[in-house]
Amino acid sequence: MATFPSNPCLLVGGYGEEFDPSVERTEMERGPPKMRVLNSRVLAEIQCRLLFDSTDDVGEFEDWYFDTIRRIGWFTVQHPRTGVTIEARIKDGRLGQLTPINNARRKWQRDLTLEYMR
């Protein structure tokens, strides 16, 4: 299995987590709605930002994205909040827009959403 590259830094700026609870809710004629758990595991999402120190780092990441995981492959990565190694993929194979951070265009950033089974 592929490993997330070490050259981009996962930033907590722009960071967020959410998951689908995988619960079915049935409204009742009287009383509170009934609920039941559909799946024991849920698909969780992590919104994060990548920081690249150079245009070469951007190119290396894009090579990994296109050639190694082929946009939709699973890979191991360290969870930004917990530090635990998880198996994840890029949601919909979609990378966010690449934007420069400084006027010299030596540092770059890109938002993306990772998804994994929790």
C-alpha cells in the first residue's frame, strides 16, 4: 500500500472532521422516533490543508497523486489529530486549488479532503 508523501506538511489551519453516523430514523405516529444503527463502521472525512515548501515539492506530490495512487487509491497516513496511522483516500479523487502563500511563490498550499473508515 502507498504511503502519504513526507514533503507536504498537513496543517491544522482549515482543518475539520465529520462523519456520517449511519443511523436510520423512523418517525412514529406517537412517541419519539425510533432509531437503529445501520453499520458498525462509518466513513469519516478530514478536511485539511497541505503546505509545500517549494515548487519541486508540489511536483513530487502531483507525481505521487497521478502515478502512485492514480487519484483514487488508498494509502497510509498519520491522522493529523490523533497521530494514529490510518488507511485513507482523497475524497472523489479531487484536489483543491493550488495557491501561492507568498509573493516569491516559493511556498504553496492546497486544500483536500481525506476519507477513511472509522
